[in-house]
Amino acid sequence: MSNCCSDKPAEKSCHTESHPAHDQEPGCHDHTKFDWLLWGSLTICVIFYSLHLLSFTISLDWINHFSHGVFDLLNTMWWGVLLGIIFVGILAKVPQSLVLSALGQGGTFKGLLRATCAGIFLDLCSHGILMVGMKLYQKGASLGQVMAFLIASPWNSFSLTLIMLALIGLPWTLTFILLSLLIALLSGYIFDRLVKRGVLPQNPNTQSLPENFQFLSVLAEQWRSIQWQPQLMMSIFREGLSGAKMVLRWLLFGVVLASLIRTFVSVEFFQQWFGPSLIGLTLTLIAATVIEVCSEGSTPIAADLMARANAPGNSFTFLMAGVSTDYTEVMSIKDTMKSWKIALFLPLITLPQILVLGYLLNHFA
């Protein structure tokens, strides 16, 4: 068994023949291709973040608004991204058998429930959760477990739940949490069934646990073998940054795009049309698709929909549809799982559920 926190990765590299699928990053054999999306987006973010940080005022108002948007978004999500990188780095050093044992058997209700609960109790923003979710897939979690984890988690973190309690009250907060759990479990079940029927590809990283595998005893053994040295933390951070690169490229591009939208499209313009009607629900879905960037940003807007538009269904739809239609998530799934079909099935499976529940909340709650 590999040392779960040694300086060497727990699994073999992508060039290893014995387990070629384990922890293989997309494009790990392509070391020469320059990532224009990653470095281009990073350059734009650094330039305009610095403009705002150093209080440079440009005669063009849109540049000032754009730099403020980049500054505000990066300041909002940096902690979630950093924690996501750390979690990814830790997961990279944990033996695959421990991860699979903790999540339970893929394709079962117990496994889906464990993955859903893991998403709820992991206190990260949507982009930190996305990094961890992609690493879980590389560790062998079933497709249904990964989707349940991603769908349940983004705004259900402990900190954001407290914010929701303050903004919309306990009854509505609990209602939203329970409904999001329902969507996560049902969607995870559908994904697993589609894999079983051959409609969607199976996770190539999946492996069977050894017979009579004892989770606690193996965990204790791995814990005792940890060598607590400064090099360990540096190694964890390097592993996490490497594993999170595919998400960071879309995240930074998302910051650029969202800042452009904030600059040229007023959020208030959307809010004027967010009434508890079918048109309002449709516009909410469009708005969530366009302006959703991070769970921290979605929560206050969703609360505002509840208070000003008196549309609880729109509020719920804005929170959930942002997760299902966020192109950062869709593209990260495509890059990690090497399948456009899986990426596009995320909104295809979840959006009908979200819209039905949103409509019912608007008219019967």
C-alpha cells in the first residue's frame, strides 16, 4: 500500500503501464502544447486586477468597470480555489482504495448518499468543489457519485448555508437543501443507470476493493506512516495545482467573461423581469446560465429574487441552474472525462427537474 502522505504520489504516473488510468490527467502526454486559454486568461486577470489594486483610473469607464469586476470576483473566490487545490493535493496522495471505500460502492444508493453528503459537508465554493469532484473521478468514483457530489455541494456548504439562513430564513433554507438533495440523488441514479445501459461511458479509473478491506485499519496505518515535514506541504500544493489546472483554465476564463457581462449587462435589468411566472422562470434560467460564476455570488442574488420578486421558485432555480449550466463545470467535465456526451448530459438531466420544482415552488409554496 502506498504511503498516503509521502512525498511521492500514491499512484503511478501517467507513463506507468501497470495502472495507466489511475490519476491520469487529460493531456498528460502533451508537454509541449501551450495552453493559450489558461495563460491568456491569467494574463488578463493579472493586468486588470493590478489596475484596480493600484487605483489606476482610465478615461474609458468600461475598463474601470471591467477591472473592478475582475478584482471583486477574484477576491470573492480565491479562498475556495486555494482550499480546492489543497484538497486535490491531499486526494492525490491518498490511496485509491481508501477513497473508494469512503465513498462506498458505485452504482448503489448507499454510494450515492455518501457522495451527496460529502458534497454538503465539504465547505468549498463551487469551483473548489469542482476541482475535488474531478479528482474523485480520477480516483475511481462512479459517474453517478461524481455528479451527485457536484450537484449537491456548491451552495450547500456550511458557511453559505448560514448566509442563506440570514437572508431567507430557516424554512426556505431547509426546503432548498432538501430539494437539492433530491435532485442530486435522482440525477446520480440516472447517470449510473445510463452507464449500466451503455449510453454513457464507464469510469476507466474504477477498480475493485480487496476482499475484507478494513477502512479504519488501513487509514490508521497510513496516518502513522506520514512524515510531517515542510516538503510534504509543498508536495501537496504542487500536486493540487497540477491536478486543478484543467479547472483553473476555465475558471479564469469565466472571471474574464463574467467581468465583461458585469460591465456591459446590468444585473438589475434581469431582476426587473424575475417575477413568479413561466416567463420569469425562463429568464431566471437564462440569467443563471449567463452570469453564474461562483456560489458566493449566486447566494445574495437568489435571496434578492425571493425578497423583491416574491418568487421562491426563481430563487431556487437561480441557485441550482447555475450549477447545471455553468460552462466552467461543463468544460471541466468534458476535459476530465474525455466525453462531450457526459458533459452535456449534466444540464439535460438536471434542468427539467429544476424547472419543475421551481414552477411548483412559485405556484404552490
